[in-house]
Amino acid sequence: MAASVPISEVKGNTRENRTAAHSHIKGLGLSNGYATPSGGGFIGQAAAREACGLVVSLVQKKKMSGRAVLLAGGPGTGKTALALAVSQELGTKVPFCPIVGSEIYSAEVKKTEALMENFRRAIGLRVKETKEVYEGEVVELTPEEAENPLGGYGRTISHLLITLKSAKGTKKLRLDPSIYEAIQKERVRLGDVIYIEANTGAVKRVGRSDAYATEFDLEAEEYVPIPKGEVHKKKEIVQDVTLHDLDVANARPQGGQDIMSMMGQLMKPKKTEITEKLRLEINKVVTKYIDQGVADLVPGVLFIDEVHMLDLEAFTFLNRALESPLSPLVILASNRGLTHIRGGENLPPSAHGIPPDLLARLLIIPTHPYTPDEIRRIVETRTKTEGLAITQPALDKISQLGEKVSLRYALQLLAPASVLARVSGREGGRIDLDDVTECEGLFLDARRSAENLGQEKGFIA
């Protein structure tokens, strides 16, 4: 009798992505500048989306820096979704820095400093650098030894002979011993493809030459083709950094190896303010690089949600920061109507909780409550995004709750209703009307909870 061969199923290592509140938003959903009914996962708010589309075009043409836009509308009208859609449209190359108004309050850093940090995070710098490199497959690697100058029987590496091969020829190099240490750290051996920077001597192992791809090796190797062209070549390297990255890199003290320097670094608090003098020096260097054509400035977007949480001091600083030569586009969002400005309770109420002098600078984009048809389509989109099945009566009920109570409350009932559907043993976990009704009874909305406070006793007044 033949022995049974063990066969086991290999499980995939794909990780399920968490579904967030705006996972379905993929962009503004515009076609030739006009909003499509449900493009990019965005439903409704056609006028606001078209206005944001114009803002995106101006940002891409670098004509919107130092300006500010306000998204004004009631809760649950898609203000944060619009800002996220703008970031999706701009892509990863344009800096997008989202914060909430209350984030700037800290015991360690001043409000104005926290705001300036985020301003600098939203301004990018694309540095173009041409480097001379030696690139090829290692065909010879010979360290040459010499007698130790300090005496004794030990020997030291005097220099390293290395031969690199590319598609167009080979070149033999005599390298400094310090580069030999870098080669050892990268674990370079014969048959590896590497490149060496001529100016700095930095070594980078690209991978194993594909000529050795037939070998059996216990280690998982990445096989790469032999580089084209000559061994010695010029390479253009593009690096994207933000002004805040430059600030932090230059503000951090390098320190020495003596005990006082090390103690100073240990005693240094976690968060320190970057001085205005340092920022001005960095601005001068950045301006010089831009004038020389070495770097391009990429003004990005700073999004401040719940902007009414800022106080008078922060708003005054915001006015000044918008006038600076290096400034991003600032998008503000507020769901307040006529209200007092924080820190100015003795002043008359102001629109959206923003001082009138700043309001005069803003392009205001209004957002409006969703229509019943739009609420229904949003619920349908969310059920698809979350991978839920729902019956028609349950969909009608959720849509009615979104219209009468709030869209957020209606969408939050989808997940618990799907759990109840599975517990009840419904086919495929399909959400039914009974599940939605039961969830409505289990979870109160804000209005019903407020009504209960007036009737029930036991709460601390």
C-alpha cells in the first residue's frame, strides 16, 4: 500500500483593509470640469465639487499659494469628504497636510509654532541633483593589505580593487578603505549589481545579476539585469522633501561624543520650537536653489477642519502667514453659523466663528443638505464599500432615517444591523427591515437622547 502524500493548502496573506468613514471617496468625480452624478464615489454637492475642481487646477498650475478657501455647511454635508477628494485629485506628489483646529493647543509648543509647523509641512521642495555614479556587476573584488602603521603583526586594508561590468564595457576602480567598509555592510559579493556615488563614496546594492538566476540559493534574492550604458555615468536623482523636513534636519543639534554633549541630548525635551531665524536662513537657501534651477517649489494644501476651534491669536497669525512669500493653499472647514470667536466672547458674534478681516480674504464654497435621492444613493454606495447585502425595505428604512435624523446616524446603523442579520441566520447575512428597526431601538440618535434627559432622573445636572 502506497504511503499517503501530505497536501496542505497555503493560505493567502492578504490583509483586509479597514473601511473608514470616507473609504468610498476616490476623487471629485468631474468630467471636463462638470460634476457627474456619482463620479469618484462622490454623490451630490455638484456645485461645491466643481468649485473644488477649479481650486485643484489652480494648485496644479501653482497659482493658488497664499490663498484660502472656506468650506461652509452644516454637519454631515460632505466638507471633509470634499477636502479628501481634493487630496486624491492632487496625487501623492503635492503635499497635503490635514489637521483639526484643536490640535494646535499644547503644553509644550505655542499655538503659533504648531500652526507654522503645519504650514511648512504643506510646502514641498522637489530637489533635482545630477550625480556621477559607477554602476555595474561586480566581477572582481580584491582588498589589498598593507602593514599596520602602528606596528605589530596586524595588517590593514590599504585600498580596494573592484571591477564593474556593464552592457558596454568594464572598468577597474581603486577605492578608499572606507568604501570597503560600506561594501561589507551591504554584503556585496561577486555577481551583485551595485552603484557607487563618485562624490560621497556611498555604496548601494541593487540586487543579484540575472545571469545567476538559475542558481539555487536559500536566500530570497532579487535578480536585476546588468546596467545599460557605460560603467561611469551621470544620473539625475529627484527627491521630494517638505520645508518642515529641512527645518527639523537643521534644528537637530549634531552633538559630539563627549559626555556633556550626550547629556545635553538626553536632557533635551521631546518637542522643541524651531526659531524664526533658522527658518529665514532655510528660506534664503531654498530661494537660491530655486533661482539656480536646482529645485522646484511645490506649494501644497493645508486643510484645517473645525476651524472655529482656533482663537483670536491663531486667526491673527493665520492672516500674517497667508501673506508670507512661501505659503500653501489653506482650506478651512466650519459647520458653525453666527457664533462668538474663541477668546473674543466680549466681541459680537461672527459668521462661521471666523474674524471678519480673515473672512474677507476667503473664497467661500457652501455645502447643502443632501436630497432624499442622494441619501439613498450614498447608503447604496456605503453598503457596496463595506461588502454588505441589504433588502429593499431595509434600504428604504435606512434612507428615511438619513433624511429625518442624520446621514451619519443612518450609515452607522449598517454595521450593527449586518451583525444582527448574521446572528438571526439570514441567508448571506442580508440586512432586513427587522434588523434595522431593532438597531434603531438599541442605539439612540442625538435628538432622542436629548429628549430623554428631560424625562429621566439620575443624571448629574
